Amino acid sequence: MLKAVLLPGKEKKVQNFYPTVYADELAEAPREAGVARLYSAAGEVLGVGYHDPNARAALRLFRFDDGPLDAAFFRARLAAAEWRRRGLGPHHRLVHAEADGLPGLVVDRFDAVLLVQVRTRGAWALRERWLGPLRAITGARSALLVPTEHARKEGLRLDRAPLWGEPPETLAVEEDGLVFEIPLALAQTKGYYLDQRENRRRFEAGLGPEDRVLDVFAYVGAFALRAARRGASALAVDKDLAALAVADRTARRLGLSLDLRRGEARSVLAELAAEGRRFTRVVLDPPALAKSPRDVPRAKRYLVALLTEAFRLTEPGGEVWLSSCSYYLKEADLLEAARRAGADTGTRLAVAAVHHQPADHPWILQVPETLYLKTVVLRPDPLK
């Protein structure tokens, strides 16, 4: 096993269960890649992880004690991850990387099919140690490797390929009675947003036939379809025609009325305003807007513009649900963007609720990066 030694004073964050050690925090580091034992400057063993000499995050810890990273270790970690998801049904995130003590590995479970993301060279190098336990514990018929931008940033070039079995041509996703048949080509790039499951339930619970719902960045229309089955009128907006086609097929199969519009979000919002449309509920769930700290100012400007259009379309007493899946965009950034858009439109706003990701996407307090999904529910409140 390789040996890495921290600089004096750098041990406290590791002792508090933070799993990432950066290259400039190491006093001694091996030249090669591989499993490494981490020591404090005083010689205390702090944990075991994978050392990557070519990465800024040089060492990612899998355990905070001494011991091997063998198949038995991964079997125990994966079994614990599955135990945490008990009662969630057959569709959930099974492994959430560092939050489950498995840096670089993300697994979404869709009944007998797994979509697997390998985000680091270390997780990929150790694949022969976790692949067997993953297959045994889940009993999944097939698993598909899904390349990600995280991996590309680390210089890991992976192709989409089965890890075992033959993935189906269509990924069937069931959520509270709604079944989405997502072509595998679409699922490979976008999957299904399991992290919004609880928000969709909350959203549907507050709807009635009198509501008019606008679902922007709708993807396969999960928010809009929930509204439609409550008897509300619903319009789903997305620029991806293949995703809207899934929404349309789902609505037809269930006998639901759903309007669809293809286009870029801000352009469609402007069009709807010009048409004189008004809504009681608006959902804004954009893709990741800030992938690094330098993206945050631009992302906030975009959110201000988006919210400005949304507030103009929202009835007094209605609601705007704004989500961000960008770690670097904080809750305070969303609220600041809302304040600025409120000022631009003369809209007094009540914050009706703030939500985060569900239990199958664990938030570990000592690992801030594990909190990424923020949703603020804003209610135009004109004091009348």
C-alpha cells in the first residue's frame, strides 16, 4: 500500500470525516497512482483512499480507519447504502458518492437496471473490487456505464457501455403511478431526475382543478403530468424534443391532457407573456448553471432574467418553484436573484418554503459538496 503524509495542521478536516485531500496539503506523496494509507504529520494513520498524482484532489478517502479496499470492504459499503434506501421502492439513487463513503461512484437504480456514473480515476481503477458486490447486492439484470462531465474534467475518458447484462432499449421509470418510458439514448445523457421526487409530491399535493401550471425545463414532464392528473391545466416547456415526446406519450397512455411547447426557456416565457397567459404555479428547474465559482455571477444574472419573466406570468397568490442543482449556487444566491427580479417587476414576495434533496441523495454535514439541490417556493404577495 502506498504512503501519503499530510502537512502539519491539515489533519483536522480529515479527522472530521472530510474525504478529499488536495495535492498542496500533502508533505509526502507517492509518485504513482494507487491505494494509499494517509498519515498525519505526527505519524497517526488517518485513513485509506486512492491516490491520483495527476489530480488536484490527489487523495480521496474511502475509509477513515486502517484497512484494505477489497471486495469485502465494497460489499459492506454497498450493503449499507442499500439499507439506507429501504422502503424507497425500486427507483432511487443507490450510491451518492462521498455521501455513501464511495468517492467517485454514483449509482441510480431503476428496478432491475442500474445507471452507473464513475467520476474519478480512482473509482474506475477499483472497479473490479466493487462491480461484483454491486451486482450481487442489487441483483440487477443489467448495468450501464454513463460517462459524465465530472470524469472528463479528471481526464477520464469513458464510453457508454454495459457493465454487465443487456440494458433494455427503453428505461421504464415508475413514480407514484406515473410510468415514463425513456429511450435509452435519452436516459444515457439525462437519466431521470430522482432528486426532485419529494418536491414533485409536495407540488402535486397543493394543486386542484382550478390551477394553471407552467413547467419550464420540464424534461419528461414529471411536474406537469402530476398537475394534469389533479385536473389542473398544464403546459410543459423544454428545448429537447425527445424529452417532450416522452411526456406526450405518457400523457396519452394515461388519458391526461397536457400541452407542450418546444423552445428555450426565456424565449418561451416572453412568448407566453405576449400572449397574455397567466399561471397559478410556475416551476423553474434549470440544468446546472454554475459548474465552478467563476460561473456564479453569470448564473445569477440568468436567474434574475428568468424570474423576472416568471413573476410577470404568475397570478397574485400563486407560486414560483425555483430549483438549482448547482453546488456553487447557494440558497442565498437564489433568494438574491428573486429579490432582484421582484424589484424589477414590482413584486412583493413571500418565501413559502425551502426544500433540499431527498434521503436517497444524502447530505453529510461535514462534506458541504453533498448538499447541491436547493428549491425555494416564492409566492407573490401584494398585501391586498
